[in-house]
Amino acid sequence: MLERIHDLYDTLERQRVLLSFKGDLTEDLITALLGIVEKKLPLIDGDARSRKRVFNVVVECLQNLYHHNANMKVKDGMPVPTKDPHGVVMIARTDQGYSVLTGNFMAGAEVEGLRSHLERINNLTPELLREFYREKLADGTYSKNGGGGLGMIDIARKSGSKLEYGFVPYDEDNAFFSLNVNVTT
Amino acid sequence: MASLHLEGTPKTPHVNFDHETGLLELKGRSIPENSIEFFKPLIDWVDKYGRTPQHRTALHMQLEYFNTSSSKCILDLFKKLETIRAAGNEVTVLWHYEADDEDMLEAGEDYAGIINIPFKMILIEEADSTQG
């Protein structure tokens, strides 16, 4: 067990991890995580705009994690319901900027909708992304948390790169969704 | 009617809506998980204000961050003001942004393109950028 502490430290160091968290997420915990990210922001290379973009992407990713969550984890190979949304988040330095990784279980029935939404976003130029955002903003529809499907579009706009994502089917009701957002600074 | 005053928090903006002066102000950040809950009293206040508005109403938007969950609520707030303007009153949105924050300027332009209210884009001077 003791060697594993050093391995963990070593891995986090090599991957240049600024922050990582796995577990149940509450609103208070998200506030605390954002507080940590914000304290580290002045250390971020690049201009004020880049720093704001990193923070914005982290805000949206954490809120996606929080709102589009199956509230479950896997323990000893079995799905276990969790009281609060559950997932993993990691922010790491890359050669081009920062990488914001999130992962969580989501309803399997929503996978295809999300996949086609993400495919559409990745096929748009920055100009068309802005247009898509405007359309969605103006269309008067709401999702249950009020975002109305704007989150991923905003993440793509602010990151300046294509979204990397994947779905691992878990059982007939749930899939694990992974998202890696590279924010270029 | 009573003015609406809310202190800012790490996730919600400072709010100052004053019926007597027709001056409305949102300042700071708006990144709550549940934006609908936060904005409901603001939108209700503007709705009520619309029954006896000042001849001139100015909304100052001075946000450093807002999440997408807030963006539709902000649009709803603007829509209430649009109704007040359509009734023959003067309404202006003053959209403040920092010199290096092109994204915030673009966000203001996006709203200006959707809402039928004159927007004034106001560049925040360096000396002010540390406030709020």
C-alpha cells in the first residue's frame, strides 16, 4: 500500500495533474473544486482570455457531470446507486494548454442523442458554432437545468479544439461517458 | 415597489434593481447549478416593475463569467425588458466587458442580435477590472 502512494504521486506528477477528484458531487463540492481551480488560474500560462476560457470549460464540464448523471457507481462489478451525482474529473497541463477530463455513468437511452449532438458540434467551424449557439439560445426551449443544450456548444467554442469523447456500454440501462476537452492557451 | 438587492456569492452575481431610479445592475459571476431558481425572483421583479416602469430603464450587465445554464435566464430577463420597451419606454442594456475578454463582448453581441433593445458595449477600464 505504501509504495502505491509514491506511484500515485509519480503518475499525477508525470501527467502534470492540477486537480483530480473521483466520487459523489454535491453543489458545495463543485463550489470548492471551482475555488481550487480559480486559485490556480493565475499560474496558468497565457493571457487573461485563456485563463477565463479554462475556467469556463471547467464550470461547464462539472455542471454536465452534475446534471447528466445516472447517479450510480460500480462496486465489486455491480452497479450501486449513489445519493448524489457520481463521477471523475481531472485537469492536467498539456503541451498545447490544458486538458479537462470528465467521466460518469449516464442513461443508455440518452447516448445516441448525445453522440449525434457531439458529432454535429465537431463538424462545425467556429463561425457556425457561434451561429448554432445563437439559434439554441433564441429557440426558447429549456432543459431541466436551464441550459437548453448550450453546454457542449459552449465548451467546444471556448476550447478551440475538437471534443474527444467515448461511450462504454455498461448494462442495458447505463453507459459510461468519457469526455476530454483540450483547451488551447 | 421595493428594490431588489442581493449580495454576490462565489457563484451568483451582486444584484441591485432599483425601481425609483430605473437602474438595474448585475455584477460579478453567474455560475450556479440551478440558474432557474436563482433568476426567478429577478425575472419576477422585472415583470412587476413593468407594470409601473420609469420612463428610462438601464440594465448594467457587468459579468466576468456566466454559465450556459444562466444564459437562457439572462435572455428571459432581457425579454421582460423588451416588453417594457415595446410599451413605449426607453430601455438600454449596458454590456460591460474587459479589454482582453473578447468572448464576453461576443456574448453581448449574441444577445443584441436576438433582443430588440439597444445595447451599449462598454469597455471596462483597467483600473476598474480588479473590482467586483
